[in-house]
Amino acid sequence: MSEQTLSNLMHEDRRFEPPADLAADANVKEEAYARADSDREAFWAEAAERLDWGKKWDQVLDWSNPPFAKWFVGGTLNASVNCVDRHVEAGNGDKVAIHWVGEPDDDTRDITYAQLKDEVSRAANALTELGVQKGDRVAIYMPMIPEVVVAMLACARLGAPHTVVFGGFSADALASRITDCEAHVVITSDGGYRRGAASALKPAVDEAVAKTGDLVRHVLVVRRTGQDVDWHGREEGGRDVWWHDAVDGASAEHEPEMHDSEHPLYVMYTSGTTGKPKGILHTTGGYLTGTSYTHWAVFDLKDDDVYWCTADVGWVTGHSYMAYGPLANGATQVMYEGTPEKGRWWQIVQDYKVTILYTAPTAIRTFMKQGREIPDGYDMSSLRLLGSVGEPINPEAYVWYREVIGGDRCPVVDTWWQTETGQIMISPLPGVTAGKPGSAMKALPGISADVVDDDAKSVGNGNGGYLVLKEPWPAMLRTLWGDDQRFKDTYWSRWPGLYFAGDGAKLDEDGDIWLLGRVDDVMNVSGHRLSTTEIESALVSHPKVAEAAVVGAADETTGQAVCAFVILRDSAGDGGEDIVEELRKHVAKEIGAIAKPRQIMVVPELPKTRSGKIMRRLLKDVAEHREVGDVTTLADSTVMDLIKTREGSSS
Ligand code: WTA
């Protein structure tokens, strides 16, 4: 973010007080901050009481071997029982858990908690039948259909950690995740709907499975689109099993085991600063405590709310605030299979009388571009609270969201967190905080955050630096799957005792936090995390490419966009007319369509320091059409002139 934008942000002085009725009846009041400060562990223990435990814990937090935390030590529970069974037992079996809205207009299903319990139990029995045991990993690669939630909860019920891979990722990306966590079972569907058309998923699974030797024993396939699939059933020695064959006929009775509080719940792969994705490990008791508490506190959840989180289940937001948080709280929610289409979201808000909407700034900016006439055509008076997540929300988008979508009456909660944190960490409390457009405000009760300089010293109000977390929190990642050392190196080695989030931030004069984007080589495109290095490796794996450098350039709609600079091999000549398209396709194949560069420039050289480090800062200047900054540390200072000439000819 440029200095200019930064100072604009700092001069933002609009304030939005909480609505009086919401404040009066808020789930969490101001006193929570002081209470949590005076005894953090007691505060989180009280939050853990929200859950049903098989056996209560002996110790709230074991931090004797940092950075390896253990929460609710000695306690046992079952995540799926907490998300489903207990609501049925409490007499809420008829309450709708999921209003599912398929992409084809007429395709909807309402699933009650009682139905969900039966379906999860059947799936758990079916998975057991396929040999899945406690501790086994199961990969899930599915569209936004109810079965994906059922599959996750069935795994949780058995204590088999799931790893959900976003359906937009490629076969290669899926294969590397299956391999890294050694999953023997993959759950998928024939396909899903994308922008009105059926799009296949099973072929990518077949390709991924073929790449992983004989690791995968079974592929459980939901029939969603009915499209033709290559089929290798068990009767012919293959791995494929239809979901409807295995699950529909299974018993709806399943006796759940209580798992240790620290039993692994799931692994979610996310981009880091190197090419290899990191397997973020979340465990059971602390994760469920952190997500259910924050979902209740930040969204001020009431029994009759209709909540809608628009995230795909393949990302952490879908895990914490579509699956586990809301279901643990017994909420009624909307789940939508499609992507932001003109008007369709607002039709859903109107039809289901959605009261709480949680989405990403990139979607808001897209709607802004389309114009307010579209949302203005719907009755959205049911809405009472709006949330934002995934990237910094610029004040214009915040104010538009508040006014146009929220009718100027709904508070906006800008929630900062990460795959690693598992739960929301920094956010306004809707009944307490006077929101400032563009600021995530302050750490939630029980969370300790700060902004520090290079020497880990608090920068103090009015200054910028690095965002850090100072105390362990319940839903924190426990390690990186199979790589304790990388876990320590990545997050805990920069400054002893502090968790380094990788985000830049500024404290304003009131001490409120403004997030400024990543300070490392991680990009944020439409709220999705991508690694520059990972895309560079993908480009270099193409036979025509000798070298590649990738930067995230500011983009009005997507926040950042992927811009690549490549040097071709001599043997490739000028690469041919379609080289740019060829390379974009190659990246899509290697990683997934979301990683496709917006722009690829073929250049003769890359700007490097004398020690050979690529100076991405300069490339970013080019990508953002700025005057190129200081080039004095370049080994060859004329390189930038060469690149700029190319830019002139390509645009
Ligand atoms: C960014 C998504 C500013 C940030 C939940 C973080 C945000 C990364 C916000 C994590 C926000 C997320 N304001 N930036 N409200 N929320 N980010 O792991 O850079 O996909 O480090 O988790 O997104 O992305 P992740």
C-alpha cells in the first residue's frame, strides 16, 4: 500500500456507533475486555463451557513447551456431536441447519439438524466400512454442496482428520496435498456447477490419484451433476465408490467416540513464502472453543438469526465460519453453490431473510462496480449485521457495504485472522465498538495483539510496523503437518515469544489497528492466499521458461493481481505468438485457475542485487505503472530500462 493511501486512511474520521437496540441486547459487552485481561485462561475456560465435553479438562492451557500449545488438556469431546447431536438432543432437531441454494435456480434443499445428524452418522458408518480409522487422513475435493459438510463432520466424528482441497485447485495441487498428509481416501463429486455450467471434478481426482502411486485406496464420489465419469468400481478392482451406494443405505445410528481435546481435527494447506504449501494443523477442543465463541461474539448470533457466510468451504473461512463455528452454535445458515452473480445474492438475502452476511471485500468491490441499482431492487431489510474478511477493506468499499447493502443501519465488522489463527482475532464487537471504515479496530477479548518494529518493540500509537500476537489462543495452529521445525521457523523465530503474522499494520492515535497487507512474498488475490514463489516455480517448470519473477500488483477489484515477468530460454526463441496465453494456461494447470497471472511480461533480464536476489519491489513499480524506485543496489542498473522498454511495447 502506498504512503499516500496510508495517510488517506489515517485521516479517515468517520465513526459508526453501534445501533442502540443491538448494543442493549449484545451477546458481548464492553466488560468482556477487562474480564479477559484479568484472567485470560478463565475467560477461555468459560468459552469452552459453551461446548459439550465427554470429560472436562484438567488444565486450561499447557504452554510449557512453546510454541507448542495444548488447550483444555485432559478433556475429551467430539466435534461432530457438538455440531449436530447435541442440538437434536436439546429439542432443536427440526431447526434448519442449512438452507442450501444450488446454482441452478430451482435447486434448493433445507436440511434440519435432525437430518444432518442422520446423514453424518450414515457417512461415518460408510467411511468406517471403507476402512477409515481414527487418525487416518481423508482428502475432500468437492463443490459447495451439503455433502461436503457431511463429509467433514463424519471425518471429525471418527477422529479422522480431513484435508479439504479447494475445488478450483488443479490435479497437481491435489496430488501434492494427498501425498503430504498421506490420505488413503478421497471424497469428491462427479462435478459441480460454475457459472451455470457443469464442471467436472472427478477427472482431476483420477489424475491426482494416479500421481500418488497406490496411496489412495478409495474414492467416494457424490453424484451432483450427473455428467459422465470414468469409473473404476470395486467390483473390477478399482477404487471408486458412489456416495449414494455407500452412504444412503448405511445405518443412521453411530455411537461417537470422545476424542482427546488435542486430537487433530483437520489439516488445511495454505500458501507460504516458499513454493511448498504448508499443512496447517488444527486440533479439536481449542479450535471449536475459539470458533464457536467468536462466531457468537463477533456476529452477535441470536437463536432466530439466518446467517450466511459466502466463503467456499475449501478455505479456512468456510471451515471456521461456515462449518464448525455456526454449527457448534446451532445456527441456521445459507450455503450457496455459486459465485457472486448479479442480483442472485440479494435474491437469496430476500428469499431467506438473511440477517447476518459475512463476505470478502473483493466481492463488495465487484458489486460496487456493477452499480447500486442491482441490490437496490431487492428487499434486504432483514439484514442486521455485515462482516468482512480476507483482505483489508478500503473505506469506500466499507461505506458502500454499510449504506447500500446494510441500509445504513447494520454495523460492519471487519475481521482479521488467518488460516493459522483458526479464529477471528481482531475485529470490532458489534454492540460495543464505534467502527471506523477500514480498520479492524482491536484484538478481541482474550486475544493479545500488538504492532512492533524490527526490534520487537511496540511502535506505539500513530506508528506502523509488523503485526504480532503475544499470547497463545485456543484455535491457534498447533504445528505444520509433519514439520515442527518449519512451524517454529516460520512463525516464532523472528522474535522470541511472539507470533509473526506476516502482515504490516499501523496503530492510529486511539490505538486502533489498521491492516496494511502482507509484508512477505504472499499475495492476496480476491481474498485468496497465493505465494509468489509457488507461481514462479510453476512458470519455471514450463520448458520454454528460464527464469520467472512474480509480484502482486494493486488491483481495483481483486485487491492484488498476479503479475509475472519471465525470461525465456534461448531455445524457445521469442516463444511464439501465444506464449503469454500458453504460460497462463500452464500456471492454471499446475496450481489452479485462481493463480493465473493477470499479466505476463516477457523480459530479457530480471533486476537482481549483486547477491542475486530478485528485487521484486522494482518489478512491482513496473506492474503498478509507477516511476521505478531506487536502482542503485542492482548489479546492473540498466536492466530496468530494458524492462521498461518492453512494457512500453506490450501495453
Ligand atoms: C489477510 C483468511 C486485512 C491478511 C481468513 C492475512 C486481512 C491473510 C483480513 C490470511 C482483514 C485476512 N483485513 N487483511 N480483515 N483478513 N487478511 O489464511 O494478510 O486465507 O495474513 O485467512 O489475509 O489469509 P487466509
